[in-house]
Amino acid sequence: MTKNIQKGDDTLQLQIWDTAGTERYNSMGQNFYRNSEACVLVFDLTVKDTFLNIDNWRKEFLAALNPKEPETFPFVLVGNKSDMKDDIKVTNEEIDTYCKEHNNMPYFATSAKEDINLEETFNKVADMAYERNSKTNENFVPEKPMYLKVTQDNKKKKCCGGKN
């Protein structure tokens, strides 16, 4: 998916790749994550195991990308299916603890089905990627696509406005 976001006078083009937690992407490693400026880690709020596996995805991403400053690489944590309030299995305390332990990672509770917090999430990711790219790349050109990887530990491949 490609998403354009306006930042001041610049239009940022985000290229979003959704691995959906699929094993077949594991072997692609560095080639798949190359040129990423940010990473969105998505878990299913109604399936606790998806949250418990988030750190494995974060570590795999960092190992494959091998950024110069991994501790400051921009990650955003997303808990999807926030519309299913009666079925939520991951507590706010667990999420807050994880985010604090990982450089105060921003968190968004979203619902792709109900279009809740999606725009806010992508705007935050774009801001973080833009800031990182402009600091680390002296030849930064905002019109050039910035790559975003969405790693979603959820066997149903739905993301970015799709129905879950």
C-alpha cells in the first residue's frame, strides 16, 4: 500500500509492507526491510500471544535492517481490534510497560474495521520517519518514497483499513 501524507510543504510517500506475521517473509530478511525509515509493530488486542510475540518481531527487524543506532530507530506499537472491547486480552498496563521499556515507543489502539486511529497512527509514523531521514541523510528528498514496514503478528492478512 502507498499512502501520501502532507508535512508542511512536503508530500511524503509512505510505502507500507504488511508481513501479517507470515513465515514466508522471514527468509527475505535484509532485502525485505532494506531502506526502512520506521517500523509499525501490530498485534491483535484479542489474542494475547500476538502481543507476547511483538518483541521477537522487533528484534528480527533490527537484526535484518542493522541500523546504525538501533536504540533510536523509530518504532510504533499498534494494538488492532480496539472495537472489540469485550474480547480484549492485553491490558493497558502491559502495553505501557512494553512501550516504556523500549524508548517510550508510541502506542495506538486501532480498529481497521471501524477506521479508529489509523490516520493518527500513520501521521505519527510519517513524522518519526521524516525526522529520522532528515537527520541521517544529507541528501534527503521528501518526494522520494520512505519505506514503512508493518509487521503484524496475526495470521489473518488484514491491515491498513481492511476488514478484520
